[in-house]
Amino acid sequence: MKVTKLQKVLAAITALIVCVALMAGCGGEKKKFVNIATGGTAGTYYPLGGAMAEVLNKNIPGMNASAQSTGASVANVNMLKEGKVDIGFVQNDIAYYAVTGTEMFQGKQVKNLQGIATLYPENVQIVTLAKEGITSVSQLKGKRVAIGAAGSGVEANARQILEAYGITYEDIDEQYLSFSEAANGLKDGNIDAAFLTAGYPTAAIQDIAAQNAVRMLPVDAAKADALVAKYPFYAKSVIPAGTYPGQNADVPGVAVKAMLVVTDKMSADDCYAITKALYSNLDRIKASHNVGGLITKDGAREGMSLTLNPGAEKFFNE
């Protein structure tokens, strides 16, 4: 049978299509883009998120993970809700408020949040300059106090601790400031004290302490017990002596837990791979910040205020 020129051309095109299809099927893994919402660059989430993105990219075929600076917990919940990010660092108290529709999420409940793991304690740190002569939270009445960004997790922590001491915003000159703004405010003498909720040592406090003698204010044991009894996401904690320059004694207080949060849009398979990669490479995460050393598989469900993603649950049950 004589093969026409047209048939030859058609055969060549068919062969090319088959070849391209085979190459696509046998080629590299399909890219999985994962955006990790962290916090401000002066906080703890940001360096940890960068290290986690690196771990995921190196250990999951086709993974393209990146970390971005955000307004931290509350902003991260909203970004997860809107599908703008895939994983978010969130305080366990903020996650609780979101799924229950309370506090800053009153009337804005976010039902589809799921947990990957709790990570480490985030101490509510109350810092002032030694020269101010303030030694107790009870002395903050009449003072200019940074209480975190408006509607933030820090702001809720500040309000709750002040309340334990019988102090309301009517008793202070409240300043809604980010970590870096609070640090600058203390250094410039524009505020008298600041609340910052983060793992220690916190870059913003280190920045202040590099140029000024700082004092960390304790939360008295009785007040801490009352807070833990009223708000189940709190735990008593201690900032060890020597954490910051000139800090010669342990500072007792309260802490919440940092968490990694996703939504039910993340498949169990993807979440399993992500969780396994992170917990198999904790040395890299530890190298990014001191609190990384507090992240353990055994402690990954302590203080968990959400239902675990099935993939994370599978990993931790292995």
C-alpha cells in the first residue's frame, strides 16, 4: 500500500503528540504551591516559617513552599478563611475564638479550621524600662501601655491580664502598636510598658535591651492561677533568667501555645506529607530560632484547640 505524503505528516504529528504526552507523564512532579502565613519580621513566626518552607521544599517532591510576613494570628485566620494562604501560625487562644465565634471573631465564626500541631509556649511578655520604676502590672494604672495591634491576639492577652489585676483600658493610656512599633515607643520614651506575646527571646525585646536596661514584669502566681481557671488556653510559664540582658531572675507569667493551622481544604495526604517532613527535620527548624528546640512530636497535641487534620492525626498516631 502506498503511503501518501499527507499520511506521513499525520503520522509524524501523532508520534509527536504521543511523545509530548509521555514526557508530561514521566516528567517532574506536579508543583504544589503552599503559602505559609507567619507574623511580623520582629517576631518569632517569621524565621520559623522560613525554615519550615525550606524543609518542605527539600523533602517533598514538587513542593513550592514560601513564607510571608503578616499581621500574625488574627490576620492569618482571616487569610486561611479567604483561601489566600494554606498554612498559618496562630495562637491557640485565637484559634479557639475563631471556631467558637467569640472575642474578635464575634459574629465572624470560622468553622473549617483544622490543626496540624501545637508548637511551643508563647509567653505573654510585659516589658518596661528599668528607669521607669515599674515593678508590677498593678502599677500600670495611668501609664502609656502598648497592648498590641487592634483586634490582635496580643491585645486580647493584654486585656485579660490587666483585668485580672482589676485594670481596664479606662485606667491606662492604651496604645495599639505592633512589636516593632512598641519597641521604638519604649526606646523613644513615648510609652511606659508593652505587652508582647511570642516565644522567647523575642527580637523586639532584644532590640530594646541592646540599648536600654529593661525589666520584665511578672504575673503573680495567684493571678496566673485565676487566668488559667477562666481561660483554658493559658498555662503558667516562666521566662528563664538570662533570657534578656540584665534579666537576673526567672520571671513567672502565663503563656498560650503557637500552632500550625490549616483548613479542611487541605487533603489528608498533603497534610500527612507536610507534617512528616517538618517533624523529621526539627534540627533545621531549631537552627532558625531558639524556640525551635521546644517543638517535639510528643508535645504536638498539648493545648490543641482545634480538630486535627486527618493527615496530621495519622502521623502523630504512628
